[in-house]
Amino acid sequence: MPTAPRITAVAALAAALLCTGACSDAGKDTSRGRENAPGAPAAPTWKPCPAPSAAQGAGQAPGKDWECATLDVPVDYAEPGGDTLPLALIRAKATGPKSARIGSLVFNFGGPGGSGVASLPGAAKEYTALRTRYDLVSFDPRGVGRSAPVLCESDAQLDRYYAADNTPATPAEEQAYLAGIKTYRDGCVRNSGKLLPHVGTENAARDLDRLRQALGDEKLHYFGISYGTELGGVYAHLFPKNVGRAVFDAVVDPTKTSEEGALGQAKGFQLALGNFEQDCVDRGDACRLQGSTAKEIDANIVKLQKALAAKPVEGVGGRQLTASAATNGIAYALYSKEGWPLLEQGLDEAEGGQGQLLLVMSDALNGRDAKGTYNNIGAANTAINCADSKERFTLEQTKAKLPAFRAASAVFGDFLGWGLLGCTDWPVKGAFDTPDVSAPGAAPIVVIGNTGDPATPYEGARKMVERLGPGVGVELTYKGEGHGAYNSGNACVQKAVDAYLLNGKVPAAKAVCTAA
């Protein structure tokens, strides 16, 4: 993991409701009124979508329901008349009657660095109800996918980079780790240096407002997931009066620095792993893993990591499963409870010398397809995180922090602790210690926290509610597993979210939904 990210995954595998002032626009089309606003961007020219680019993840064109376009936005908002970059867009038009249309619902699926253009078509079935009254819209944020993508290394170089030992145990391994980070960073500067100062979250939030205007919407109706919640919070801070109906799911804690966020992830992934391990124990002989307690299974996973560090095992296509790749694969499987059977199988096979499954899951998290082509989520993730966070750590400072990370997680502590070095000597100074998401005067924002979320721990939702300010953040708790709540399929969460987005009904304060 090159950076200690706020969240590294692409999009993977809400109670009695009370009506507040947000109900006042129920049933109205809020897309009117901005088309001729002074300085508003031109409406996009929508055309059939091409197949995703390599930076977006490749694959097949999304089909006839989908239209794509580009929107030119300033590279530097301090110089709005200067150079521009093309923001890649995608939409599927609302399926219901035009008289019931509310506007566009804009999605950001997280990362930072995930392609919304590539992600939305695959996720759209989850939002069928919302599409009855909204055009479903997403975009590639600046530096991502087709929106002037940040590029750092070739596919072959990335194979070596992700296979390298990123939990060094000797001075020689430490120097090799630092050299790998430097080579990666130099590649980013060489290939995308002019863009690196401009890919931060504040610029992306300003792009969101340009997108709102281009779509002709008076308010931004928004569904942010994972890092998308941070982006949405920064947008609400910058443009509180422009917030329409918004939902934040799998919430990034806006009060935590990058170090605190990484430590929180260590705890969160360990919590999710412990839940997986206990489930395995509870299934008795049906569990393929050795150990009569969750603690014993955890100790065996640590033993596997150490064995792979000493001697990797067979992987895929001539590549081996290293300790770093195995840890990455374990993390990937914890993003959804549906991944638990694969994790059990992958660990069992790796202990027997076969690392194919864990390596495939690691590849998925790193954005590598079966042909060996990487999308640019890793490069964009590093560039956006480093443009945002002011924190920079020396080798000595990082080593001093490792005990706290190890105490948080025997499996993930070293992995995430060493990641603190990801922005060291980055050529761009970070913008903030923590993002400002205060949004006085904004419309209600539904903020969903999942008690079993490994990547954005549950506590972040309440912190987001507090920072958004009184009358803005509305907390909804989901007692479940995995990263995010709406796409878990939980009927309670979906009912609450749909009621707000479709009818303007705000959930009762501190409502709770429980997994079946």
C-alpha cells in the first residue's frame, strides 16, 4: 500500500421517518433555474459511451442506457480563465414520468481514485428505485480515469512495486522500501507533475459545483460513498446553500489526520477480521481454518504472513504471493461479508502453498485486471491523499509509531503503519490536517455509519454529523458487516435512504437498522 489512505478500495463486491423542511421540494423538478446563470458552464453534449479506458479499468461499453460526455473545468480555480481539463461524465436518464423527475443524483464511489464512469453502470441495479425520479450521474474526478489521469509507473513496474516487502524488518529492507517509494514518486512527477498540485479534494468539490450547474440543477443531489463522503462534506462546506438531498454512506471521519485515519483503519480491519474469525469458529468443523478460537486463527494468519515474507508461494501467471500481497488480499475480502467464504478459502490454500486466490483479491484492490493492466486508482489515490494531507513522516518518526499500529492490529498494523511514508518528499504541500466540513445552512444530509465497517470505522459517522453542524447531519446506524450499508441489501437502510432521496422524508434522529 503506497499511501496510508483514507480508503483504498474501489467500489466492491434506513425506521419511522419524519418530514422536515427538506420535504418542501418533494415532487418538484429542481433542475430548472440555473441554465442561464452568469458564468455557468455549457450543458454537456451526451453521446453513446465508449468502452472504459485502461485508466478506468478497461472492459466492455456499458450499453444503450448510458450516455457519456465531458465537462471542461479549470485546472487551477485561482486562474479560472487558464488551462482546463476534461471531466469525464456518465448518466442514465430517469425512467419515471418527466413530471415526477427531481433532477440528477450524482454519485462518488470513493477511493479516492475510483472511476465513477466505470463504477456506476455496474452498481446501477442497486439504485433502480432512485432512477425512477433521478437521472443517475457519475464522473471521474480530476486525476482519475479519463479526467486527466495521474500516471506513475508501467504495468510491469507496478507488479514489482506491489509485490515488494512493505513491512521491512531490517535496515537493508528499510532502504529497499524507501527506494521503492522514491522510484514510484519520481514516476508520478515525471508523468503527471504539472497536475499533482491540482488534484486535491477542494478542487474536486469545486468541480462538483460546475457539474451541478452544467446539469441544470439548482441544488446538488448527491450520494457519496467512502471517500465520497469526505468530498461531499467539503462540497457542503464550500457551497452549503447548493446542497440538495444528500446521503453519505461508509463515512470518513473528518476529525482524523492521515495518521489517525490509518490507525483507525488498522483497528477497523482487525475488528472485521475478528468477526470473520469468530464466524469461522462458530461453524465448527465446517470451517477450513485451523484454530479453536478467533485468537488462534488470528495467530495462524500472522504466522502465514511471516512465512510468506521469508518464502513467497505460487501465485498467478508466474507471479508469487508475497506477504504484502496476502495482507492486501485479506483486506479486500473484508470489504463485504460476501467475501468471507473467499477469504477462508484463500487463507486455507495459501497455508498449503497455493496463493492464487489471495493474489487475485490483492490485484482487485490494486486495480489490476487478468491481463496485467492496471487502472490508475493507485496513482490517483496517492496523488489526492498527498495533495490533501499536510502530514509528512521521516523513517525515524514512522518507526516510532509502529508499536501503536501493532497494538491495534497484529495482522494489519505494520502494513498500515509503514504506509505513513507514502507522502514523504511528495512535491506538493498538503492542503490541510483535517478537512473542514462545517456546513451551516445546508439542507439535511443523511449520514450512515456501519458498526462492522473495516475501512471507515463506525465512529466516523457521528463525527461527520457533529462537524456538519446542528440541523445538517442526520445520523443513521446500520448494525452490520462490510464497507457501506445501502448496497448491503438491508431493506431498512434502503427504505430510509429512498424515502429521503425520493420524497424528502428525513430519518428520525439516530435511527438504527439491523442486519437480518
